[in-house]
Amino acid sequence: MGRFRGSFDYSIDAKGRVNIPAKFRKCLNPEADETFVVVRGPTNCLRAYPQDLWDAYEDELASRPETPETLRHKRLLFSLLSDSTLDSQGRITLTAKQMVVSGIKKEVTLIGQSNYIEIWDRVKYEEYLLSADDFDEMFFQSVEAGLKSQ
């Protein structure tokens, strides 16, 4: 499987459908069956996982000990989960609840995050980018952490 990389801007249609870029569609494994699992993500965005990668993640979630924290995490995650198969025009559908929780209105930005795609309301994402004035600090902490793990 290829990796999801880059960002793309699209509009959501009246039925909640959003285009998945051809570049991203080419990254899907046949095992994904052209299906994405859309779930709530941190920072008020959505995440779209290819079906095959989601299945592995879901198995890992199921193997975690049941604690109040893991139960809450699973409840919040699964309550907004939807399976969405690509239509003939390469679109997936977001549910009305997903759009409300993530603040998605009409314009979205899709961001490749290697093995999943983030779906953001475009204005919220631009605000998020502008608030990221600590990039250099995060970058060097990440490099340092990577060196320590080697």
C-alpha cells in the first residue's frame, strides 16, 4: 500500500459526499475493498481509515484491558463510526452527526497522514495552522526523541 501524503481542498455536497483524491485512491490495498471507515479524530477533525487498516486497529482496540478510560474511548469512537464505500465518482459520505461533531460545514481540507486521511473543516484547519507557532520546537523535540529511540 502507498502512503497518504499531501493536502487537498474540496466541497461537501448536499448529501454529505466528499471526493477522495485520485492520488489517495491509488494508495488503497485491494483488501480495503474501496471502503473507508470514518471516525471521530482528535482536534475536531474526522479520520478516514482504509477498511483493512481499520480492521487491524479495531483488533488492537479490542485487545486492550477494559478500563473506564478505554471504555470511554471506544464509546466515543464507535458512536460516530461509519463505513463508506467509494461511489463511482470516487466520493465517500460523511454522516450528519460526523459533520456536526467536527464542525464541518461546506469546504473541507483532506490531509494525508500516512495510513489514514484527516478530514477538516477548511476554516478550522486554517485556524489550526495559524495557531501552530511552535513548529520549530515540536520539530526539534521529535528529532531528539527519534535519536533517543535508536
